[in-house]
Amino acid sequence: MKSTAAEKQLFRAAQNAPYLAREEERDLALRWKNAQDNEARNKIAHAHMRLVIAMASKFRGFGLPLGDLVQEGYIGLLEAAARFEPEREVRFSTYAGWWIRASMQDYILRNWSIVRGGTSSTQKALFFNLRRLRAKLAQGDNRLTDLAIHQEIAAALGVSLADVQAMDARLSANDASLQAPVADGDSKTEKLEMLPSEEPLPDEQVTSMIDGQRWSGWLKDAMLELNERESRIINARRLSEDGATLEELGVEFGISKERVRQIETRAMEKLRAALIHKAPTERELVS
């Protein structure tokens, strides 16, 4: 992959940036921490751009543009500069390395595939180490089967065998578009059209609709057996999306919650009896 003119200029600037002595680095960090001196923070970041580029080069095997990796790494570098605590007596490069790597890894996980990968610490470790460990194991003993290699990797990373096998399959395959043609040539049929539908079959949909209409009619007739108060309670409690509470209906009718419950129970018994009387026999249902 060829570098653009802008990338080459960035790389040259990073290589020409002066190294910071320990005391100078500490003074700049204190200026940023105590006085929010942006110039001091930027100077620390600029001096460590070669570290960002070196780390980005290690991730080029994932097929993403080097310039994008460098930009993401620079974001991590600025975050490290903002959080750095000079009183801990740790060199900035040691502290910043974690932030730079984490920023690049998050970018790779977001953009390597259109399918979102796992973001847990174990899944990240598996994603970024599986190929290396697989190559190392195969090189040490080329007689190892895939299963044996997967088992070794699972033990080394502390993940399940199923996770290793799933990740290996994902890394070995390319993303496939559902809008791609089913076969090569002039076929206009897309893979999306070949996916099985989870919807009921047309005859099942029609049967369900007819049965629903029948039962709605029976319920409507059965509701005529209720008095006004019973009908109101059943509608509010059983046939409404909101589902009124016993307390709300008690306030509405000026009675206790227990009395509302009794009326509801009696109304449900009436409805059940009416539906049993009105419902057709099994032979009528299938006619």
C-alpha cells in the first residue's frame, strides 16, 4: 500500500521531531497539568509521533489505511498526554503506549468488518492474537490439526473453544453482501431474495385472520350479556392496552378495590359461559 504525500510529510515530521530528555518531558507535563498549557501538551505529543507510527505499522496486516491508524493513534496519544501524571516518575512513552494501542484496536474492531465484533477484553485478545498464535503453533508442529490448534489457543488466552473456532471462521471469511447476485453472470436474483421468511404461510395468515374475526364476533356478542358496570370493568382491565388498576376503577365507581375484583370475576364467568354457548363445535371450526 503506497503512502500519500500527506502521510510521507507526516512521517518525515515525526522522524525529525526532537527527543525529549526526562527533565524536559517532566517540565512540559507539569505545565500542562498545573496551567493547562496546550503548547506544552502538544509538544509532548509531537515528540512521540514516531511511537504512534511504529505501532500503526504493526497493525497494517488488518488491511486498513496506515494514515487512518496513525490518526486514531494520535487521538490516543493526546488522551495520554491529558491524563499523564509526571509525579509517578514513569516515562511518558511507557504510559502513552497503552492509550495509543487501545485507540487503534478500537478503530480496527469498528472498521475491519461490517459485522460488529466482540468488544470484551477476552474477545479483543482473541481477535488480535489468534493469527499470531495460530502461525506460531503451526510452525512449531505442522502436524497439528485445526482442533488441536484451537484448543491450544483457547488455553493460552483463557477463552472457550467455541469462541476460538467462531473467531477463526470470521477472520478466514470475507463479508458477503446480501445484495450480491446468487450466481455469477447476468443473474438478477440477489441473495437477500433467497433468505427463508419467518412469516406464516399465506394460507396460515388467512386462516388466522378468519379465526380472529370469528372470535371477535363471538366476544362482541358475549359482551352483551354484561351490564354497564361489568362491561366497563372488563374493557378497562382486559381489553385496554393500558390496563386500569383495581384502585383506579374503585375510585371511578366509588367502591373498594376488592369489590371491583369481585365484579370482574363475576363478569369473566359470564363471558366464559356465553362463549361456551356461542362457540361452534369442532366440526364447524374446520368447515
